[in-house]
Amino acid sequence: MRITTVFVLILTLALCAGVCADSDGRIRIYINTDMEGVTGIDSYEMIQRDGPRFEECRKLLMEDVNAAVEGAFAGGADEVWVLDGHGTGRNFVPGMLDKRATQDPREVKKWWAGFNETFDGTFFVGTHAMAGTINAFLDHTMNSTAWHHYKINGKRYGEIGMWATVAGHYGVPVLMVTGDDAACAEAKAFLGEIETASVKRGIGRNKAECLPADEARARIREAAKRAVSLIGKVKPLVPPKRLEITLEYNRADFCDSGAKKPGVERVDAYTIRKVTENPLELLP
């Protein structure tokens, strides 16, 4: 019995040594960001890039991002990358990002930029619910003007589900989502018991009732800290092997443009269809 026990112990240590040799053991977190779900942004007018309050929105975004970064490091992260993910970028205020974090330079011209399988978990900060969600602040999916319903294998997806699909392709779990009540509920419905931090609630689509800034950022900070402990417990979303993507546009002329893209079939005046086995081909 003693010989067997010693043998098992030696084997276990050897296996552990092999794992340690293949990994530096550092915890790496990737944070994607949006703007609609940020603390203090409570009207459609605020978020207009050419509007008088957009500079204020940029600063509010940075405060939420830094709260998430601070929480991630407090939870044990060794490295945190952050993507300026709203629109085409150019939303971050230079010099305001927590100095410990690395801003993704977006050299890869894809929605997920430099995100890949080397990360242990991902957060989505400042996001919003999918198009067609009641009492969700600025609900939309990718394009608020043109896109109506976006589905994968018949199930409606928003940007939270799409980000989780990209992350799942790389074997990375979504650990935390922040935004309004509706976005957090959507995240739970898609991903189960991940961490969420609700910072406001929608009143119709174009107005929101926000928490006080200190309270909201404390929620983000604490949720991020707890989220790091979910690594190894929360599993990545496993994308289907075959993805049948359908996109219904708001107008036929928007569909005219979408139908011209490679690999796309037009279904009717408003709808296109694409079938792929590659989860990174989410955008038709």
C-alpha cells in the first residue's frame, strides 16, 4: 500500500511539473468595451459622437473600464488587456486608462482585434441588450439603424452572445458583463451564473435611470474581482459546429447591400442567410 501511494504521489508531481512547464501560470484577462451600458449615460443624445456631451461620455467610459481593471487585478489577474470596442474605436481618453492595463492596438482589423486563446477569461464592460428587448437602454445588435433580428440556428443573439461565441471559439469563458438591467439579464440567460454588474435600468429605449457613480463603480469593481475566481469553474460557450446565420434588416434597401456579400443567400426582401462552420464568420 505504501509503495502504491508513493508511486501515485510521484506520478501526480510529474504530471503537475509537465503542466507547469507548458504554462507560466499567469492569469490573463481581456476586457471588451462598449458605451451604451456605461455608468451615467442616460440618454440617446449623450452618446452622439458629434454632440456636446460626448467628451463627458468618454470620461465616464474610462471610469467604468478602470473599475473593472482594478477589480481584475484585485482578484488575482497578472495581466489585463482592454479593447476600445465601441463603434470604430477612438473613444478612450488618452492617458486615462489604468497604467497597469494594456490597450489592444486593434492591429487585427476584426471586431475581436487581438483577442485569442492565450487569455484565461474575458469581461464585457458597458454593453447593452439585443435589438427588440423591452425597457433596454439603446437596445440594438451591431447596427441600430439597419439590423433588426440576428439569429444563429434560429436563436436570437445580441452582441453579448456574439462575443461569447467568439470567446468560445478560442476556448475562453466570459466571466463578467456590465450594463443595464436588461443586458445583465441577457448575459445570465446566455451564460449562466457569471458575474454581472448592473449600473442602470432602461426607461423605454432612449432614457435610463442610473445608479450613483460611486455605487455603480463599486459594483463593477467587486464583480470583476469575484469574476477572476470563476476561471476554471465557468466553461466557455461552445459554438455549434454548423452555424446558420440569418439577419433580418429594417428595410429592403439595407438588405440589398448585405445580400451582395460573399457566401450570403437572400431569403426575402428583408432577410439574408449564411451557413458556416467558422464561428469567426459571425458578421455576414
